[in-house]
Amino acid sequence: MKLFVHRCARRRGLAKSPMVELEDTARRLGRTLLLMDARKGGEAEKLCESLGYVRYGDPTWTPLIVTPGFPEYPSGHSCVSGAAGRILTHYFGDQTPVVVGSNTLPGVTRQFPNRTAALEEVKSARVFAGIHFRTACDDGQALGIAVADYINWPFPIARRPGPGG
């Protein structure tokens, strides 16, 4: 359940009453409210604190990477890599091995048997880094592939000839 109170009606007890009733109902049903989602310093946080909710997590924790300032869904990175992967696969085929280097780790390379395997790792890296949920990456990649297919439809890319022809 998500409870919204218009800003003109806040601080009048309108949100507190339904929350108390919800907690009582949950208790009667043997359920427990586990989490209240509130922005730090916002009005909802004040309501949560007045109801006895406590902040969780380690305040000294810092992520391994800075959380990017862009929407979680869909993954823009997966959109671009999905489109690029589709175009490259159309031109070279999917059985071409892929070797990827790193600017931040000179001399370190990753090898993949094909483009599909490389794209799967790209999606997993976004999830493991805490940037996106899996659905944002899967749907972003599907969107990128759909865009590549749409663009390729009126202007087909000729497939690169294989060895000997």
C-alpha cells in the first residue's frame, strides 16, 4: 500500500489514522509491516518516526561506485548495447568471439564465445553493481534490439561475406 496525502492536508493527522488502522488489521491477521518507504528528511519520514518506525541500514556504508543520476528503468546502457549487439551480430554473425579490454584496468581483457554471452555479462554487471534491477536490463536490451531491427528494416545491412566468398 502506498499512502499519499496532498501537501495542503499534511500535518493534520490524516495519514496517521489509516496507518494505525492498517497496523491493527495486520496484527489481527498475524502479519507484520516490515518497511515504510520514506525520503530522508521528508514529511513521510516524520510520520514514520512518529509511528515508531526506525531507520535501518548502516549510515557509514558507501557503495563501490557512485550511484548514477539517471532513471533505473529501462537501463539506457542495455538499450545501447542491445542495439549495437544486434547490428554487429547481423553483420558478423553471433558466433564471432568477442574480446573486450578496459581503460581502467590496462592489460586486462575478457573473452566471450559470442556477442550474446558478452551482452549477458553486461546486463549482470549493471545488476551486480546495484545500478539496475534485472528487468530494467532485460527490457532495455529488448528495446535496443527492437530499435536496431526497426532501423535495419528499410536499410538492411549487408552481411559480411565469410572466408572464401
